[in-house]
Amino acid sequence: MAYDLLITNGLVVDGTGLPRKRADVAIQGGRIVGVGRFDAAGARRVIDAKGRIVAPGIVDPHTHYDPQLTFEPFATSSCYHGVTTVVTGNCGFSVAPTRADDRPFITQIFGRVEDMSPGSLAAIPWDFETFPEFMTARSGHLGINAGFYVGHSNLRRWVMGDACFEREATADEVERMRALVREAMQAGAAGLSSSHAPTHLDSLDRPVPSRLASREELESLVSEVGRSNGGSISYLPYSSIGGLDEADGDFLIRLALASRLPIIIQGLGARSKVDAPTATWDHCVTYLERARKQGAGVFSMLMARPFNRRFSLAEGTSLYEGVPAFNRIFAEAKTIDARIAMLGDAAYRDSIRRAVENPNKDASRGSTLPPPHFDNVQIYRAGKPENQARIGRSMTEIAAERGLAPMDAMIEIALSEALDVEFVWRTETDAWREGTYRASIHPHMIIGVSDGGAHLGRDDGSDWSSYFLRYWVREWGKWELEEAIRQMTQQPAALLGLFDRGMLLPGYAADLMIFDADEIGPGRKEFVRDFPNGEGRWSSRPEGMYATIVNGVPIVLDGERTDDCGLPGQVLRPRTA
């Protein structure tokens, strides 16, 4: 047999959890045909792995790459980090179905909720309206594998028009949405995504359409997905912000039992999805055991990489949307001079002094997005020597030293340089590490929340896998490499119904990554303007990642995109066997 690709001299970690072994991997027709010893003379192309780790490509179940993939087919930056499969359309909104006159509606939701730039969203080719048309348009035009959820907000808009923002659906409207779900699942949708999360608002500060849906409406649509015997449900319940309450917990079990599909949420055990799951973790363990005994597949994504998000008062940020009084500085004052004037107003300063410590928790008043706490906010970049000397120290610490409230300390430091001071929100603490590890080893938890394709103006989290391999595996020794690989490859593939992905075994799709276990890490970030219409974004490149291979074709070698790979990615459709 003439192999298309032979990977030699690697240490194969096959995704089963078994110990690594030195072996070659032979690939033919986009499939693995053997793992063992093979003659390089029988291969059209040979990659010498030189003792590096050869493992299945990472399967990322929570991304928002569906807009980006229409004009940039490789899902950068994720592909640089060994990701070979992404699932998109999370949080209740997807690119399709979208009628032609509703395109502004869906792009403004992506712009507000997922912080995507209008200029890049304008590049979506819109060669589709229905979900089956979208799936057809993506076939043969992907550099990375992708699965696509159908979004609940899209379904409501398609069926209800403007009423999707005003009320629950009628019985007839629910049946019409069920028909759309049935059509999407027949076309190969990854499942249904929905959200009742109070943080999800559109550009006019309206709750996204799925938030207006009754539980009965959502349960009906989820049951329709279950009839297809494949896929999963991505859902953010209302109490995912603040800690899962009993009513939502019971509802999740009901959805899982009615559909017999995995129900995937975020933030279980935490006060918010970005906190370490310590505040309510013991309660959640009890809940998960109750779900497991009933056979209800309720799973939670776990953010195993801390936030490291930079912002300045000059450029503005969306991180404080859940603090309406402070967020006024970004919403109302559009110039630096206007912001300086506003921050110099004593009455305004009085109104925001303790606002971060008392964020909005009433969804009827706007976003409930948890803000950065001052003990996790530091100076990242400054010009004046006295501010440079404070780099790396928290606002809480600096404020106590100066006898100020933390808000006043941050504002005074910013004003001292005409707002040209860059701050950073870092969530990594000893408590974060301890709580995250406790949760990560529970079988109902899924490692990784990248949000790839979203929040590109600050940090989309696409380096989560490289971070995990460096810190949790190599430096902290909390996970064995073999089990960490299984958690990022085989487990999510099985959960999502992608049963020929996630392991390096004969007959499986040839999705692989090759990396140096002693060097792998999140690497560097830089702001680049490589998107349509000159739009900028933060781009992430890892250390120690040698190759990403999709369906037997190297798309990344030596950390760079290959020029001759074509578009080897496939539209992935879940199945039961």
C-alpha cells in the first residue's frame, strides 16, 4: 500500500487513556490505516516526529466560529493549537437559518454578545438562508472540521419576526420551530443551542430572543432533536450566572431524560462561569450524583484557563456591562477628553465608587455580566515610573496602600496618564487552581471553554489547550498527559456523537497534532489586522506545537499555515454509531 502520509518516530498518545508508545502512524485516504512500524519508502509524504507526542487533534465543543468560517476557513487561532474540530453556533444563535432581510438582526447579536467587529461580519458571503443551504455552502470550503448547532434565537426570529423579542411562542409557532429543527437535524446539525442567561442582550439592550422562550417551548424543541438520535444540546440556563438553582437543575434533568441526549451547560459550581467552582461546588456534586443516578446526561464546560484580559479607560471595554453606572463612561463619553471630564465630576465619582462591588443582579435592568473584581485587576502597561513600579500589583493592594477605594485608585492612576494606562484582569489565584482542579476530575465536567472566534478584541481563549498541557500537565503535575489528551479529544468527540474522531486507531479519521511535551505552552499573543475591511484582532500562537493535521492533510507545520493544503476540513454530522 502507498500511504498518503506516514508519521514516524513519534510517541503515540492515542486518546484512549492508555500509556504512550513509540510507533509510526500510517494514513491513507484521510483515515488512519495503521499504528506500528512502517517502511517510509511506501509513503508519498513522511513527517519525522522525532520523539514528539503524536496525538488526536483536539475537539473544541464551544466556539463561535460560524461567521468567521465563511471567510476564513481554518478557524485561526485555534488550528495553531492543535484543534482539528470545532463546534459552532453556541449560546442560542447561529449564522443560519437567517432570512435575507434578517441579516442585520443576526450580525448585531454576534456583535454585541460575542464582541465581533461589524467590519469582519460584513464579510459573511450570505450564500444561504436556510440551515440545509448553509450546510451545503460550507461543504468543501473548510480548512478545519466543523459541526454546527442551530440557534434557538434564529428559529424564533424566522417563525415569529419582531414578536420574538416580545413574548412566548404560540403552540402553532412552536410546531413551526419544531419543523425547522427537524429540517436542521436531517441536514446534519450538531444539535440545538439555546440561552436563558441574563447576560445575553442585543445591541438595543433587549434580551436575545431565546430568553423570551418558555421552558415548555425549549423542552419541545429539545425533544425534537432527540428524535434524530444524534447530537447534543448546548444551553445556558438563567442561573448559570450566580450558581445553578434547584428549578434549573430539575429542568436540565428533564431535558436530558426527554431527549436522551447530552445537555451541555457552563459555570456549574461557580458564582459565575469565570469563577473557580468553589462557591457552590459541594452542592453541585450532590446534584450531579442525582442526575447520574437517573441517567440524565447533564455536563458542564469548565474554564480551565484563567482570564488574562487587557483593557484601558481610553479604548473602552465591555467587561463592565454588568455595572451600569461605571459602564456609562464607555457608552456615553466617546472621546478621551469627554471621559476625562466625566471622571473629574465629583458626583459621578461618588456614584461609581462602590459600583463594581455591587454589580447589577436584576436582568430586567440590563446585563448581569459579572465584572472583574479589583483584587484580580492589575496594571499591565504604564508610562510614568511611579505607575510602572506598581505593575503586577492588584488594585485592592494599591488602594489600601494609598488609603483609597479601589475604583478611585484605578481612576487616579489612569488620569495621571490621560487614560493611557493598560490594565489586565487576571483570574489565576491559588483558590482558582484548587477549585478548578477539584471540579475538573468530576466525570460530568468537560475541560475547556475557548469561545474561539468571539471576543477577538480582547482574548478569545483559543490557547486553552496549550495552557492546559503546559500548566496542568507539565508544570503543576495535576494530570497525566495521556488522560489530559483523552479529556480533550476522545471525551468531547464521544459526547458530541462524532464517533470516528478523537482517537488514533485504525479506521478513524486522520485528525492529529504533533507537539513537544517539554515545550508546549500558550506562547504569544499579538494584535493583527488580517481580517476583512482591515479589522483587527488578537491572534494567538503556541510554543512547542509542531503540526496540525486534518483528515490526513497538514494544515500547520512548524507553527505556520501550510500553503499547499487546500481545504481538507469536513462538515461533521453527529450519529449514534
